Amino acid sequence: MKINEVEALVGITRKNIRFYESEGLLAPRRNSENGYRDYGEAEVRVLLQIKLLRKLGVPLEEIRRMQSGVHTVGDGMRRHLVTLERDRDNLEQAIRLCAGLTDRQERLSDLDAGSILKEMEVMEQGGATFQNKQRQDVRIRYVAPVIITVLMVLLMGCFAGLLLWIIALGAEDAPPVLMLLVLALVPLVIIGGVVLALVQRIREIGRGEIDDAKNY
């Protein structure tokens, strides 16, 4: 299947599907002829499981542990209940559903997420509200660009400052002032480019990924 078919079948946006792939939670095969990702029933099943667990508010790291077999479904739900109980007043429905899953001893790969998701949809129609971790999934993408930008600005700023300091000293053996000024402008231009790229990336994420994440 193509990603648009999986998107329609599972109800998770392609941007979030790509995100789960980048997080290592999903690993579709590559078509040997064209190099495109090739999704099958196994990937659909994994995505349904991820969708179920994310709608319940289970952290990505816990899902990763269950996928690897380190924790069973019951183990993961017992750990997650500790968090849910802190917000019991707003999460009574999610707590009861997770409590029911703690009796499940099968591994995540054997979990029938589809039937539980249908049950949750009925409960949502009745007014129940489950946690939506999709927004946090996407916001993680802000972290790396910001960190890289800050480090690059600091590095280039120190380099430009060093050159300006040499100019101020006016040392006899120093390169010509004009050359130093040109060299000092290079990191400033790089800083401007990095900051502009960060702004564009934040706008790109804000326009599409977060809004799409609300609807899975």
C-alpha cells in the first residue's frame, strides 16, 4: 500500500506516520524497484497499536519498550496508570480503559488495537475525552532545530568576536583590517541564514503538522 492509502485506512496523517518512522516505531519495507516505502498489513497493525496507545497518552518511550518486548502490554499500562491517576478528575474514562488493559498479558504485537479503538470511539461519542499525545509528538521536532541554531549562533558569534577583538588590538603582525572585517562578516551572514532557516522551519511545522496531529 501507498502512504495515502494507509493514512485513509488507519486515520493517522502521513506527517505523523513519517514521525513514527523517524522515531523508530515503524519500519516499512522499501520497494526494490522504485525505492518507495511499501506498507502492508503488518504496518497497519503497528500503526493501529500506536494510535491506540497514543490516544491513551502512553509516552513514546514506553511504546518502544513494549515493541521491543522489554515490557508486556500489562507492564506498560501499569506504569502509565501512575501518571493517569495524578489527573484522575479529568481522565476517569482513560484510567478505566487502561486498567482493563493491565489484564492483558500478550505482547504489543499480538494486541487487537482495532476493536479497542472502536470501543473508545463509542465512548468518545458519549462525551469521553482521552489524552491526545499527537501534539507533543510533533512538538518534539522543534527541539533539534532550536538547539542546533543556538549552538551555531554561539560558535559563529565567538568567531566574529575574536576577529573584531584582533582588529581592536591593532597588532602589527595581524592581517589587513579589511580582510579581518570581511572574515568577521562571514559568521554574521551564517548566523542570519541559520536563524532564517529556523524561522521557516517553525512556520512550516506550525502551519501543518500540529493541526494535522489533532486528527491523527
